[in-house]
Amino acid sequence: VSDGQTLVDSLDDRARELGGRLSDLPGLGPGAALRLSPDTRARQAALVAALAATDGLAVSWARLTAGSVAAVRLIGDLEDHDLAAAEAARLGRSAKYDEALAALDPADAALAGARSIRDQLANSIDVTVLDQWIERNAAYDTALRDLYGALGTSKGRVTDAVKEAIAAEQRAKERLPPDTRGLVVIMAEIAQGGMNQAVIAIEGAKGRLATAVDALEGRGLPSAAR
């Protein structure tokens, strides 16, 4: 992202510098048709038009990086959550209930991070699937906390409270996403929220510049333009 921003800034600077040089070519201005040949004027106009291909690159790059960074952070948060929840479950199966409860704290923090990204994305994409993913995982985490809390209180004995907590944990577990298909949908929605369009815009600018260079290749540019 940092390297790309440096390139975008460099392109903007070079486009402004070249645009200034093209505007200052000798013979331009009022009466240019009397001083310069039609071919020379056409080449100058083609160069100016070619530089315009870079207009909007900064906006496209900003949109692309915002989407990609959000996607990376979101995946990281969801993976961190799953790892923490799995560790809590492992500790719970070993009857280490206090440690299991502590292990759920990072899971809560990861979901909080995912919610923050969700709030940012809500302005540009449909976050329905992401909302469901977060809500169902949060509900399961709560059920685990209740279960380990009940087991800790009962010293591992199966009391009525423990039975209720076990049933609630099973219900919450059944509502968890069965596989990663939901993540695929979430990533696709992030892409549709601007990343795809940004890539297309950047590739379009590249194509327009390449076409302009090919058209002007070997036609003998004015010396000042070289």
C-alpha cells in the first residue's frame, strides 16, 4: 500500500510537470495555426490527452487500498476469533474453566475489531452476511462463557444450571456457519463495494497511456516534449 501510494504521488507530480512543459512549447497560443503545422499541433494535443489518462488515479488507488486493507483486517480478526474460541474450548474440555473463560477475552476483542470494520463497510456494501457471521459467533461465545461459568461454580458437577448451559451451548453451536462459504460471500461483497471498480479504473488508465504511446511512437515529437 505504501509503495503504491508513492507511485501514485509520483505519477501525479510527473503528469503536472509534463503538462506544464507541453503547455510551454514554443509557438503555442494565439495564432498557433500560423506557426505550427497541423501534425505538430495534433501531436501536442494527443500528448495532453494522454496525460489526462492519469486523472483520478489517486481516488481509484485510495478506494482499492481501503477495500483491500479492510478485507485483510477482517479476515485477521475472524481468524483470531476462531483460534481463541478453539483454545477456550480445549481448556474447557480439560476442566480448566477459569482459564477457558480468560481465553475467550481475545475472542471478544477480535469480534469487536470485526464490528468496527463492519461499521466502516456498511457505508458502501451490504453487510447482512457479515452481521450474521458476527452475531452467531458472538452468541456462541456467550454460551461458552455461561457454560464454563456454571461448571466452575459447580466444580464440574452436572447441576440443573450446567444442563441448561449445555443445551444453550448446543443450540448456539448449531447456528454457527458450517463452513467458509459465508466468508467467500463477505469477501465478494467487499470487492463489489469499490475494489473491482478501482482495479478496472487503474487498468483503464494503463491501457489509455499504452495506446497513446503506441500511437505517438516514432512520429517525431517536438524537441521540447522529448
